[in-house]
Amino acid sequence: MLDSLRPREYVTSIYHIHLERLWQEGIRGIITDLDNTLVEWNSPIATEKLVAWLQEVQKMGFHICILSNNDALRVMSFARPLNIPALHKARKPRKRSFYTALSLLETQPEETAMIGDQLFTDILGGNRMGLYTILVEPVHPHEFIGTRFVRRIERRILEGQRPSEGEAWYDSYAPLGVAKEGEEFHS
Ligand SMILES: [Mg+2]
């Protein structure tokens, strides 16, 4: 159980993901969570920095889509201006929406990464599908109360897995490595 909650990488933010290395390792598709992964919870618009990151990702050749448990209005109004495919009410960690996402991306599980800020939806779901899972720190702590409760449990599980305060962590079996604190590969 604990293994399926363990991300392959744990980074401070999406901007700390080493995209070149992902590409070199054969990753071609990226499924990403929305709330607190790309922007703060329910923030309606993408930041300039995020728009630039998404463009960079696509320019490198990755296929990307958003997979969110939030509702259609929230997800579509965010994703449409960005011109990125998005699935709402995904019910992560259930597998069904992951299969849909993979068919949108036209990638196999072993060449697909899942990025998200929650262990029990994004990471658990991604691991169950055999995806390369990347946990990010939540963009903003302001979120609804059910999520706050889950965070406490997540912190317990992650405790002891970080080498030191604030430093990016990754599991020893993860081949790709992570950025060090303060170092951003795509800003
Ligand atoms: Mg989230």
C-alpha cells in the first residue's frame, strides 16, 4: 500500500521538473493535475510563467493533458484558452479516466508521467497505472477543508522521506533525479 503512495520524484514545483531528462528516459506524455499543481486551488487563469512552461513542454514534443477531479466549468474554462486537452470529474485514483487520458495523449503508460500534488488521487492513481509519478508541493495552502485533512495524513506518510527541510527529494530507485532547491530548469 505504501509503495503505491510513493512518488518516483518529489519536487518543489512543476518548474523544478527536469524535462530534458524525462525526455531522455523515454517519457513522451504528461498527465497533469490542475488545482494546486498548475495554479492555486480554483484560480481561474494561468500565470504567464505557467503559459511559458506549457509552451516549452509542447515545443519539446511532449503530449500533455490535464486530468482533474474538479467540475467541468472549472476545468474547461481554465484549459480552453490554453488549448490543452482536459478531463474533468476524473475520479482519480480510479483508473478509468487515466485510460482516457492515455488515449488522448496516444502514449503507453511506461512513457507517460503523472504530475500532481496529492498522494491519494494523483500519485496513487498514477502508480496503479504504471506511470512515472511526480509529486509537487501544493501551489497554495488555501484549499477546501476535506483536502486539508488529507494533507495531514499525506505528511505522515512522507515524513522521513526528505533528506532535509526544503530540499527536493526523490527515491533512490528513481533514475531521473530532481532539481536542487533554488534551481529551476524552466523558468
Ligand atoms: Mg491537486
